[in-house]
Amino acid sequence: MSPGVRRFDVAVVGGGSAGLAAAITAARSGARTLLIERHGFTGGMGTASLVHSFCGLYLLRDEPGAVLANPGFSAEIAERMIAATGIGPLRVGRVDVLPQHPVDFVRIADEMIAAEPTLELMLHAEASAVERDAEGWLLKIASRSGAVEIFASTLVDASGDAMVAAWLGEGFTMAAATQLQRPAYVFGVHNPSVMGDAMRLRTSGLLVEGVRSGIIPSTALGLSFRESGRLGEIFGTIDLTGGDTAGDFDPLDPVCLGKLEVEGRRIAATTVEWLAGRDDTWKGSYISHWPVRAGIRESRRWLGEAVLTGADVLAGKRFEDEIALATWPMEFRENAKGPKLRFPENNRPCGIPAGCLKPRGMDRLFVGGRCISADHDAQASIRVMGTCFATGEAAGKMAVDALG
Amino acid sequence: MGTRIALFARMDSSKQMSPNPTELIDWMNGEGLLELDWDFPEDGDLFAAGLDSMAVMQLVVAVEDEYGVELGPDDLTRENLATPTTLAKLIAGKSS
């Protein structure tokens, strides 16, 4: 190791919901922590991809009223978000979700990070390679200033794509292209009307009418709209199909992903323009912003000491060494026809064992977020932000404990 | 979904008669539009059972395909879509 290399106790790769939780948790124990994030703010799916609900925060229950599933970081974020938006949890069908606003999420994350003196935030940077040495990890980080190398005693992979496994060339798996969950493309719309139930249903009819008449693309039937909680603003969401042929879909390939995003913008722009001219409830509407990137739901998954399975989630299995509870039903979006939900028996939460956060045969390395060790089915439950806060927090704690 | 769109404007003689509420429940399950229990009541709440705006779009497309009935924006109210009974009534009213 060259003498100029900066040393940290814990380095966290990726500042999405899991990385944020991991880094803040590690820093709160006094560990010198580095959080590396490729965008100009943290929050990942909940900010850069405009995903505007925290799912997985609450237990499934038939009775009214939302009950938090995991104490700690998830509960803290929920409390801060409710204070910022003034909007509490919402029952949608059988699940409770917390509407969240990406603009508020960025500020909340900024403030929480700034409150930790031992946490260094490195935005606009991407780790690009990793090397194991006797005491820990050497991490190469690329940015516009060039490449730097840092040392960390323990490492948390919160990249969402199991990037550390990719660099090491081992320890991960990935579903076939046809089976992978499809990405979401979320965009902001200015709409002077107040979007309620009636307008949402009416809009469904308008979209079918537009497709029927051949004016808007048939993929617009994968579109849904929801009020953002701010006056005059709604979010549109499209489930992208994954390209001309489903077998070509690769969420890790920048060219493939970019094409999907271009297609998402084409569908959104054509549709909103048509709606604005067609119906009074959409008069004066326009697209006000695009996401930084599409919302990827699934890519590489780590192979850990334990692998959570779909059967575990359905049965609501519990584990002695569980570090968090997964409560979101398995939500399959393997095509653009809307979600298919699989609920567990009797609304039971499923434990996530610590082994899902420990890559097989590697020490001083932990995983948080959507790429923890789970099969394709279980991943459809644990991937949501509410659960990623909890697994990220646990990964941060485990990284500190491993310092000895 | 693509194949279904292609069927849109085609009128064919194989369209089914207006369904009763129980037939509608079986049909929605069979089409994968919703997953309703076998004993889902005729006046059960379809919205609580997962009928969201995207499922409504698929329903409109499937209803046209199966029953030859075009549902428009004005038809898609909470009242009309509330239960299998109200939905059957809406389809029957449109096909007469």
C-alpha cells in the first residue's frame, strides 16, 4: 500500500437507501466511515429514480392502522419523512405504504449525513475495483479528478448490483433476462387538477381510448399516475418492458438501459401531451422533470452464507440470527402488465438471517439492500426501500463489529 | 399484451353474452386480471381486492375482447367498478 492512501474503518459502496443506512449507522458508532455515491445526492431509487413510496416499512395486517416492522433507522426515516411531507402511511389494497417525496428525501439524507462528524461523503465518484489485502480492502475510486485509492478495514456493498462481487469475479448470481424484474421509469408532471380516485380511473379509460385510436403507443397501458402530495404535481410511472425482445434485457448494460430510458420518455411525452389536449382534467399539464435514471428492481444477487427463499417469505419463516423483518409481499413485475403480488400466510413477516448479509467465504465484507443473498422470488420482497433501510443498517453494524 | 391490442377493432361472432356476476369473477381470475378467492362475494369490493388503475386498463381491454363492449372514460367510475355486480350491470347496459 502506498503511504498516501487514506485509511477508513468502513467504506460503503453506494449511497441508496441501504448505503445511507449502513454509513450513518457505522459512523454513529464512531467508526471512520466513507460513503461513495455516483450521483450528486444520496437516496438512490428514492431520489434519482423518483420512486415516491417507501414500501416494506410496515407489518401486513387486516386491522386498520400501520405498524412499523423494524425499529431503528427505518423508523427514524419514516418519522423524518412524515414530519417533512405532513403525510402519514396509506393503506393501498392490503399493504401500508409511506408516500415519500424525493426532494424531501435528499434534504433529510443531507442533514443526517452532516450530523455525523466521522462520516465522509464522496459524491460524484464510483468505486471501480477492489483488492483484498491482509488487513482489509483496497478500493479504487474514479471521479472527474482522476482515480484515487483508499483503504478500508471493512467494506459494505450497498451498490444494488453486487458490484463488489462483480469486481472480484465471483460470489453472485443473476436471473435469466426473461425472468428479471422490469425497471420502472418515473417522471414528474405538472397538473393543475387535483388527482384523486375519480381522475385516476378516468385516466385509465382515456389511455385505453388513446391506444385504441392509435395515437399513443400501446405501452402507455403500463402507465400509472399518483399525486405527489404537493399541489399541482403528480408522478407518472411506466413499467418498461425490457426492450424489443425480453431475452435481450440487461439492466447492467448501459446501452440497453439507455435505450429503455429513451423509450420511457417517448411514451411519457406522447401520452401526457395527448391527455392534455383530450380531457379537461389534464388541461395545462406538462412533464416537469425526468428521473436521473430508471429504477432498477433486480440485477446481480450475492451468494451468502444463507439464501432467503420465496418459500421462506410465503411461510413467514423466522430465524434465530435474523437482523430484520421483510414484510412486503413478493411483488413480481416480470412483464409490463402490472404487479402480481404473492402474500405470505396469515400476513406473517419473514426474518432475514444475518447470513444473507455475509458473502460466502469472505470476511470483512457485508451486503445491504436489494442485492443481499436471496433467490429471485424472495428478492421480490426484500428489494423495497423500507427493507433496504433495515438490511443496510444491519450491514453497517456488522461492519463495525468486524473491526474488533 | 401486444396480441390483445391487435384484436382491438376486430368484431367477431365469438363474443360472449353479457356475464352474470359469478361468471365475471371466474373470468377475471382466468384472465389473470385479479386474484379473487373462490368464494369472493358478488358484492365484494374489487378495489380492496387489488383493482388499481393499471388493472382497470387491462380490464377494459379484456372486456372489449371478450364481450365486444367498449368502456370509455365516462364509464370508469368508482360506482360502476365497485363490485362484480355493478361491473356486470355496466357491461350488460353497454351491450344492449
